[in-house]
Amino acid sequence: MKSAVSAFQPLTTDAIRAALSTNIFGRMLHLLDEVSSTNTVAAGLAQDGAPHGTVIVAEAQSAGRGRLGRQWHSPPGKNLYCSIILRPHPLPDQLPLWLSWIPLLCAVAAARTVQVVATLHPSVKWPNDIFVGPRKVGGLLCESSGAGTSSIFVLVGIGLNVNIRTHDFPETLRDHATSMAIEANRPFDRISVLSTLLSELEIRYETLVSGHLADLVDEYRMRCSTLGRWVRISLVGNDTLEGLAESIAGDGSLRIARGGSSAGLHGEGIVHVRAGDVVHLR
Ligand code: BTN
């Protein structure tokens, strides 16, 4: 944070550009006032050929989207709502692995940003929720298109609660959501948060491109608070599953050692979960 005054200044393209230390991410930048969802804007731009690393930032979203069809609370002027267009070019047989891991690596980058800027100790709840202690400070919505073609793109949408205070959350979120300002008891300059986030993302994307996925996987495993916990998972559809979150498999899925007749899906054994909503039970 530079000063308490700068923390509340609106975002401007000049100020963002001056703060950027990336080579590619954010060099093509769209700063918008209010949009429905930065991911929706990003999808249109990507379809029109926007280059790899294009960033869309909005002051507010009228229909911010979360994972699993949820809404993302996106009031103006307080938080960070952005989407990054990625155009991955792995060897063809590596594409599924990249598509599985990109959301997880980006979650680590977002968690690291909260740590660097606010000196907090965020963790990642599988797959890509950013938590400080028991409350969520940020989340990612990754969408991809064009798989099987040469023009595949991935939209990485990131929402970070930066300066929002508890009373600004809808009542239903107050017990579950937090912000960097609530946790650190001071406001933060959103431009520093954005420039740090883009650097942390670019570093990890470059590591992936240079063939060091294993290092990124290790980093994810170290950040992931889900490992070793007893969890309940709401699966796509209406099934639930309970068990011990044993490990993250090589493809990014969560390995659950199933147990207990309280589970919605009965029986014992290992299940690999690729998508779902996790609750840490103990
Ligand atoms: C989640 O945790 O459910 C994911 C939240 C993702 C929110 C961000 S805000 C920027 C981008 N645009 C959206 O509509 N959603 C993502």
C-alpha cells in the first residue's frame, strides 16, 4: 500500500500500465467501468482474436459469475475483478494436462498475491478458492473454448476481495467471506494488487511453458488446505461424497478415500474427483 488515499482511487489505465512489471500479461489492457462479467467480455474479445495475455478489468460487475452457477458479489470501487485470456500451445498430448492445471496454478498465483501484498497466509481450497483462515477472500472461474482446434483459449477470471468491509457483504456472505482489508485491518492499493497478481500469474505460466509443471504441482500441494482433511463434496448433478482428501493426482483431480455410510455415494475405496464443491468437515 502506498498510502491510505491511493487505496481508494479509481483504477486508470495509465496507473495500471505504470505499475506493470510483466512482459506479456496486461500489456493489452481493457479497463471498463461496469460490465456484466469480465469473463463474458473476455470471451467476446478472445473470439475476435485478442492476443494471449490480454487482460480485462472492471470497476464493477452487474452479473459477476462464480463457479457452479453461483453469483460473485461485485460492488464498484472496492475489489478486483479481472479476466486474462490465455492461448496455450502445448504439445498436443499435453493439452488435457495443461487445461487441468492452469486453474490450479492461477489459484496459487492469486494466493501468493494476497500473501505478498497483505502479509497474510492464504491457502487454496481445492480446486481454486482462496481462503484466509476459515473465510474466502477470492475465487477463480476458468472457462475454455476451442479444444481440439488450433485456436483454443482459456479465460481465467479472478475475483479478489480487496477493500470491501464486512457490512458491505450481503448478510448471507458475511460469515463466509472476507477481504484483504478486513484481515489486515488496513486498505490496499488495488493497482498494486493487480500488478502483483499479473506478475505471479505470468511467472507460473512461463514455468509451465518451459516444461516445469512438476514444480508448480509441488507448490499447489503445499498451498492446498484440503489435503489431509475429511471433506464432503457436492458433485456435479446432485450426488455428494464424503471421505479423506488424500492427495492431488497428477491430472489435478482430488483423490478421496471414501468412507462412512453417511456419504451420499456409499462404499469404500478411492475416488478421483475432477469437479465439485468441497466443504472441509474436520
Ligand atoms: C468462485 O469462487 O466461485 C469464482 C469467482 C470468480 C469471480 C471472478 S470476478 C472476475 C471474473 N468475472 C466473473 O464473472 N467471474 C470472475
